[in-house]
Amino acid sequence: VEDVSVLGEAVEAGGLSIPNSLAVHPMEGCDGDALGRPERLTLRRYERFAAGGAGLLWAEAIAIVPEARANPRQLWLHQGSREAFAAMVRMIRDKAAESMGPQHRPVIVAQLTHSGRYSKPGRLANLVSRPSSFVPRPSSVGYGGPIIPQRDPYRDPLAPQVTPDPDRASRIPPDWRLLTDDDLDALQGAYIEAARLAFEAGFDAVDIKSCHGYLINELLACHTRPGRYGGSFENRTRFLLGVIDRIREELGPDKAIVSRLGVYDAIPYPYGWGVDKDDYRKPDLTEPKRLIAAMVERGVRMINITIANPYYNPHIGRPFNEPIAGGYQEPEHPIVGVARMIRLAGEIQREFPRVAIVGTGYSWLRALMPNVAAASKANGLATLIGGGRMAFAYPDFAKDILMKGAMSPQKVCVACSACT
């Protein structure tokens, strides 16, 4: 559509008042310090996002314990870093008001994460002391590899590939730590503590990150795992729903809980979540919708929809024109991937009209992003529209859409994937 003014509409989502319908997606960085505190480049990034005009700033992945970090400079929220995060939130508020006026108060979300099989505990062991009561027990061959909930031939950080290779499971190194049910029980407490610190630091909401192959997303697909966290739908969703329940019980019913939720893994069953059991290339949203219904019952009123795994099949969730160095060529036209993401988010939005669904997949569209975004919102395919790569390249994209009704073709992301 030509008229994109619908993107200026404010959004109410479970007590959160979002001043417009545009969002900055969480894009994990690598520029905090060894203790997980935001440093100069982190602050510069969020200063730009704050001034950029988006009504929703979904802050990047923040680890709940040190061994959950995907890189040694990933943000990590604990008692020793709380004040640094509080200062960042205050800076965001000031810069947003300075750029957009005193009435503009963006909603700021803290994305709480455990990187699971993409964690790098071996690189972190000598950097920090663990403040959490959760201390993984070393395996017999030493503790240093990633932390995994299951042996999975399709998700591993060796290299992304288009065609699944089942033989990869036999090559998983023996020091990769397989979490026990007791480990997972203890980890719930780490999420609650991180949520408490996030609210104390001034964040408006906490995201229990459940996407992109990280720990909770993989738990959703643990069809073959024995015990309390595998097999049945109830077991596979137990961790995520348990964390939500405990935040409600321990921190209060007024705390805003949201989630960036992967709804389609695009890897074969029984290792894929949200996939057709006979053809993993086809999404099946039966279980994701069932999970969303359970989350809505628990008061979740905003969900950021995404798909696939940026380490394994990035073309599905992050369509690109050129691969990163050493990567594979895009096996489908990128616009096919864009259409898939818009369609899947729209299917969920129409089934849950009272939930604010944040749509993903628009950055590849470049200067046409606002036109497609406005059409999506007008047609009930999303409540808010986010930019990830676009926000990196063009942090004031939202301000230009709101003030000028268009984006500059000279400033847009070109989907080269270099930022990944």
C-alpha cells in the first residue's frame, strides 16, 4: 500500500503501551565486557536505536548464567551487571525523548536466554565466577563443550548446510554436556533471578527466548528425550511454561512476560518443532498454536514470531542475496522466505487476534519494507512490524517511516548477511 500511516498507530499489549507499530528486533551482539556489562559499542548501538523512533525496542539476547553465553562478550545479567543495564535503560529513555519528543516512551524488552548447544562455556571458564546456584557437573571427559538437551543430528554449530546430514550425530564431541532433568529444574531458578534483575534495571518486559535453536527452542522439539522434559507435548513445553508460571508466582502478576518464539524449525521430525512429520519442508503450526494458547492463558500478550535456525538453515529465517564467507548459496528466491514468514505470523495473528504479534522477515524488502508492513498490519497479519538487520544498517528507519512516510533507498540494509 502507498499510505503507511497505519504503522504510526499505538499498540496496547497486556499493560504495555507502545507508541507506534514499529519495532527493533533483538540482534545478538558481541561487544559487552567479560562480566556481561554493555560497553561503549553496545551503548552506541542502543543510543542509535533509541533515537530511531521505534515504539518497541527488543533488546538483544542477555544470558541468564555465564555458561549460557554464546560468546565471551555476550551480555549477561547478574547482580554485578544490573546497574550497568539500568544505566543503559535510562540512556535509552533520554535519547528517545530527545529525538522524538517527551511524549515518546518506547517499550524496552530484555531478552533472557540460554544458548544451549551454541553456548561456549569452555571459553568462559577462566573469565568469570558463577554467581548462580546452577553449576553444571563436569562430564567424565571434562567440561568445556556446548550444553545440549538432546543428541540431535541436525542442529550443531559445525557449519550451516541446506541438506540435513543424519551422520553428523555420530561426530558430536563427547564433552558436549547433556542436561539432566535436575539441571533443567535448577535452571528455571536462574531465569527467575534474571527476570527480577531485569525489572529492577527498568526494563518493561522480559522475553523468555524460545527460538533459533537455542535451549528452550530445542526443548520444544525433544520428542526422543526421556524424562520430565521430553516426549509428550506437556513435557516438551514444561520448561517454558514453568518459567512463566514461576515469574508470575514469585515476581507478581503485573510483570509483563513476552516471548520471541520460533514456530517452524524446518528440520526433519522428530528433531524439528512445528514441522510436518512426513515432510519437514512444510510447516505444521498445530503444536505451536497449542503452546501459544497455553501462554495466553498465563497472561502473555505479545509474541515475536520467528522461524528456523541462523546457524543451520539461515536462508529460511534470514533470506539473503549473498552468503556469508564459507556459506551456501540461497536455494530459493529470498522473497519466498519473506512470504513464508509473513504468512506464518499472519496465521497465528488471525487465530489470536488479542495478542500483539510482532512480524519478522521484512528487512530483505529494503525500501519497500514500510509498504508491505503497512499492508500486513492493515490485513491483520501482524500488530507490530520489526526490523533486525535493517535496524543495524538503518537505525532510524522507523523515524523516517513515521515522519516521511518512506525509507531512503541509500540507507537500507542490502541483505548481504555480513552482520551475521
